[in-house]
Amino acid sequence: MTERGCRLTHRRPDTSRTFSGLPLSRTHVSVSGVNSEAERIIGLYQRHADSFDRARGRGLFEKPWLDRFLALLQPGASILDLGCGSAEPIARYFTEKGFHVTGVDSSPALIDICRSRFPEQHWIVNDMRTLALSRRFDGILAWDSFFHLCPEDQPQMFSIFKTHAAPHAPLMFTSGSVHGEAIGEFQGEPLYHGSLDTAEYRSLLEQNGFAVVSHVIEGSGGHTVWLAQCT
């Protein structure tokens, strides 16, 4: 829980209809009054870990972006996967290509699934905002996870990215396209998303030593992909 009362979760949905892509029955953007929904996110994924895993599916629609990310890494490199979910299908894709994954998620239930599937990898239950692993990684991914943070909590993440990034490490994350908050629905419960705007993300990346490699807004929902590299 932060001073602003916004609790963290990390998740990796399946398509890109809004900020995320889990099957949402409704979505709206708001400027206030949604932090109470953000507080419930961790519990939501704890309660519905198995449903999330099924809804996520095994289709790798992210593959073109993942391949661009991996192209910036050496074979066998280490990857920090923030918001690893149930490790399917992204962590599996990385491990099958010979990369070493450290997955972080706020849901113990989802980390248990990860450990059962890939016991040779490293899985950690942790709040993304307080991460301090005392090591650096060759690449950092926060795909459809970082945007579950409140806009007020997102800026501090860039110093955490920097602290955990090895020289020349790629960083890839997804966001919305405008500063604001959105609420969808998953398993009958509100599903929170937050975003800064493009200029804010560019400034934070630059301030923390990352150069933008690619930035693309995908789809009418404004699902935005950022690929940057530590300079």
C-alpha cells in the first residue's frame, strides 16, 4: 500500500482491446474515483489465478515484439519479467530459446503456477514498486503489467528499471496512450489500469538513461508498446 493508497498488481492479458486485453465487458476512462478499484487488483488475481491462466491462453500474439526485444540480447542472457503472471506463454517462449528468466509477480497463486511449470527458473512474489534484487539483468520486460499501477506510482518505477538494468539492457513495457485511468471487468470484478502520456514516458526514460528504440500505439484502445535500451 502506498501513501496514495494505490496497491500494485502485475498481469499479462491476452489481446489489446483496451490498455490490456483480458475479455472486458465494459471499459471507461476517468480522472478520479478509481483508486479504490486499484486497491483490489492483487486480491482479484489471487482469487482468479486459474481463470486468468485459462483466459490468457497460449497464443503468442506478442511474438513480433518479443523477437525485437530478444534481438537486443546475447544468447543465454538473463531476463527480468515483471508481472510474469502464470509464465505462459511468454516465459515459456524465453526459456525454450535458452534465456534465463527471473519472474516477479504480486500474486502468490500465480507464482505457485510458475514454479510448478518451470522449477529451473527463478520466481519471486514481490511488489514491483519495492523491488530490490541487488543484481542487474540483461533485459527487462513489463508486458501488460506495469499499467496496473496508478499514474502517481508509475514514475518511481523508472529508477527501479535503471537499478536492475545491465549496460545496454533492453526495456520493454506497455502502457496506455494518454494520462488517465481506465476500469474494465474480469470475472465480474473491476479491473484497473493507469497510464501517463507519451511525453511523460519519454522524459522518464531519458532521465533514467534509456533511449527509445521503438514506440507504437496499437489499436483503437491505445495499447502502446515501448521498447527502449539502457545507454
